[in-house]
Amino acid sequence: MGQRAQLDYLVKSSPELYAAYLGKERLRLVFKQDTFLNACLALGRWLKWARKCDIVEFKELAEKVDRNRKFIVATLRYGMSTGKLEGTNNLIKSIIRRAFGFRNVDNLIALVYIRTSQHLGALDENFYNFIG
């Protein structure tokens, strides 16, 4: 069954789920707008829709989005995200969990440098002094 057929089936079999899918897609499109103004307008339209919709989760999400609106607008304006930073932080946490039992903290730090170097850019001089 193709994607179009699956979507048609979803429309007929579960209108509430289809409405949720559309709401998710509308919110995703806020961040795909070509200008800052269009993105802000799309966010405003999405918030208006979410507040009026019958899906409780979207109403709750609209409240959260409204509380954090200034941060979301800053993201729309400058196109910056903390996604890479949060991903690197989670990678470091997983390294620390796996390194439980290391006797030397310097070995843990070296492992973090090795695993995150692609995320953090070029390794700094201290790392080369440490392993050299």
C-alpha cells in the first residue's frame, strides 16, 4: 500500500488521528517557511488552531509553545538550535555510563574527546599534549 493510500485509509478510519497528523505537519512547516515574518504568521495560525482543536494534547502543547514563544521566535529569527549541543551532551552521558569503573579520569576525558571530536570540531591542543 502506497503512502497516498495509507493516508486515505487514515482519513476514513480515524479522523482524530488524521487531525493530529495535520497538526503535527502544520507545526513542522512553521520552521520551513522562507521568511521570518511568514514563520511567525504560521506559528500564530498554528497556535490558534491548536487552542480550538478537540485534541487535548495539542491544547497542552499550545500552552507550552505560548509560554516559550520568545525562544521559539528567536529560533525562527536566527535559525539556531540547541539540537547539536543536546546530542553531544547525551553522547557524553552515554560514554560516562559505559566508562563506569575507569580508574583514571584522564582516560574518560580522552574517550570523550575522541568520541565527540566530530561534533565539537577540531581537537584542541591540550588533547594532543595529553595523548602525545
